[in-house]
Amino acid sequence: MLRVVLFLQVLTLSLLIGAGIYFYNYVQVINSEIETVMSVIQDIQALLPKLNATADAVSSLQSQFGEAFKTLSDLSLFFNNFLELFSQLQGNS
């Protein structure tokens, strides 16, 4: 009877140690995944200021080109009106 109790105690202890090792390994895997994620987050944080600067530059270029196209449109309208006026003067002469 004592041998059965001893066997059950050793079996229970072995199961507990096995479960502890399994959970320890699982926690290590989770820890390495968290480190990987933290590394990616740090890389993204390092890139964000550069992305913001690039977005600002693109926005500035868009507004500058918008103004340039508006100016070109106004110039085109001016020349069209000038040519129309010139054509009318040619027709009157």
C-alpha cells in the first residue's frame, strides 16, 4: 500500500514538474513574441517623424502646384481674352 502511495506521489510530482516546464516554455515563447512586437513598434516610432515630414512636404507641394495651376489658368484666360480682343480689332479694320 505504501508503494502505491509513493508511486502516486512521484507521478503527481512528475506531472506538476512537466506542467511547470510546459508553462515556462510557453511564457518564454510569448516573451520573445512581445520583444519582436516591441522592436517593430520602436521601428515604426522612429519612422513616424520622417513620414510626417514627407506628408507635410507633399502637402506643401500640392498647395504650391495648385497656386501655379491657378496662375496658369488666369494667364490662359488673359491671353484668350487678349486674342479675342485682337481678333475683333482685326475684323473692324
